[in-house]
Amino acid sequence: METTPRIGELACFALYTASRAVIGLYRPVLDRLGLTYPQFLVLMALWEQDGRTVSALGDALQLDSGTLSPLLKRLEAAGFVERRREFGDERRVTVHLTEAGAALEREGCAVTEVVGTAAGMPLEELLALRDKLNEFTESVIRHRAAR
Amino acid sequence: METTPRIGELACFALYTASRAVIGLYRPVLDRLGLTYPQFLVLMALWEQDGRTVSALGDALQLDSGTLSPLLKRLEAAGFVERRREFGDERRVTVHLTEAGAALEREGCAVTEVVGTAAGMPLEELLALRDKLNEFTESVIRHRAAR
DNA sequence: CGCAATTAAGTTGCGCACAATCAAAATGCG
DNA sequence: CGCATTTTGATTGTGCGCAACTTAATTGCG
């Protein structure tokens, strides 16, 4: 690369703006449910499998306890989840959906559908884009670990 | 969609993790320069064209003054930029690179090169991914505005 | 001209992300 | 068993993002 690249040429900037754009697309819908985007992701992870530990949620969402602990506290205060210290291992905390949290699944499911029409491309292309991104992330994380 | 999609199936989640992964890839390099990722983007915008106004930077980076004002204050405190009230229009503030800020361009240019090898795909594919993402963002923002 | 409407940037408040640190519980090795 | 090490989650501190609001300057309409 001879000259400094322009911002618009950077893949990292394209990712950064694309990610914020979708989150902004979801925002008004999630607002009505009283959720932020990361909170919504946590609920999705629990709809898939309830009773996960904090670290299991962290693995699923690539977030650490510094982010999850206060987030879960807010989700609990909102009445969507409940945290329980495990009996066997007192260090572990499992997170469980309340009735209200479980009830959000139906509406929550619909949240993600808006991206299909907003993406401006056929579903097939969107799925291909998603797969390419996951492949990319996988590789980047491997390169990060290797140091 | 009959059932709730799994997190790994969501394009939005793929974007979210991919974006954070690249930023994390850049972090150790940017740390050495004393920059955060958004600060680095602002400098890139200024290397491309110095003396932009705050709102022009906001247009380029899709950020508002609530984000940029404190960020620019920190960049100024670090000695990389200088802010000047415009003479013609006292509302406007132009942002100018200092010598130190301009001097970062050479090293800053190199920062973005690491993604090429970490991406785990040929440059051509990475550029195609970038273009697809920009197309996607464009469409999502249009759908956001239309309401 | 006079004043309402608009525009530009800054401020406030909240919720992430993430590094660094901490406390408590569990594990494992001599 | 005893104690160092590891694991798990929580806490602290900094810097975004973004909505809502404020302030000050400019514009434009009657």
C-alpha cells in the first residue's frame, strides 16, 4: 500500500458502520420491549438454552464478566431473568428466564426479521454474507490468540 | 421463520462480533500510538482532508457531536489535533492536525495492514466483503430514514 | 428590521466493551 | 492434609455511542 488508505476503503470501517446501522435498525423495536441490543442477545442465548452460567453466556456472545455482570443485574431488575448461585459450585452463577423473559421470545423472534427486508439483497446473499463474516471473525480471533 | 433463530444464525450477530474482533486486532497496535479505534478513524479522516468541521467528521464517520465533542477534546489534550472556531461562522469548529498528529500518518497507515493477513482470505475476497457490507449499510440506513 | 426557526457544537445521562483488579470458592500437588 | 494455583464472577475506571437537551450563532420570513 503506497498511500494512506481512505476510510471508505477500509474493511474494518465497513464492519463498524454496518454493525451500528443494524443495531440502530433494531433500536426502536427493542425499545418497545424495554431491551437494549446486548440484552436482547443474552435473552436469545437463554431462549436457546436456559440456565447457562455467566461464563457460558460470555463464550456464546464473546463478552466478559465486566460487561455481563452489570447487564445481567439490569435484566434481573427488569424482571426478565433470575440469577442463582449453584449448590455444587458456589463460584458459579446460572441465569434463568423468568416467565416475563420467556414470554418475550415470540415478539423477540420477530425483531430479527426486519433486517431481511432492510438488507436490500436476497436472503441467500445475506446468508452468504453472514457466513463470510463468521469465517472472517474466526480467522481474526485465531490471529489474535496467536501472540 | 417458524422457530426462534439461534444467535449463530443471525447476520446482525455476525456483524457485531466481526466488528469487535477487528477492533481488538488493532488494539495492541493502536495502544502503542496512544489511540483508541474511533480516535484513529478521526485521524484517518483528517489525513484525508485536514481542517474538517465537527459535523463534516460526523458525516464521514456516522457519529454525532455527542460522541465527537469529548473524543476531539481528548485528541486535543493528547496533542494530535487543534480545534478552531471559524471566523465567518462562529458556530462552526474546524479540526486541524498538529505536527504530532500529521506525523502519525506513516505508522497509522501500517495499522490497517494487519487485517489483510488476519482475515484468512485473499485480498480480493476481503474487498468484495467490504463492498457487500457498504451496500448493506447503505440499504439499512435508507430503511431507517424511511419512517 | 425584528423575531421565530434553524443550525452547529457542547453537555448530560445511561448502557455497553474492555482492561485491570479483587474476593471467594474449588482444585491439585507435594 | 495444607497451601499455592486456578477458576468464577463482581467491581472499578475509561472511552465510546446515542438520545435528549442546552447554548449560541445564523438564517429567513413577515
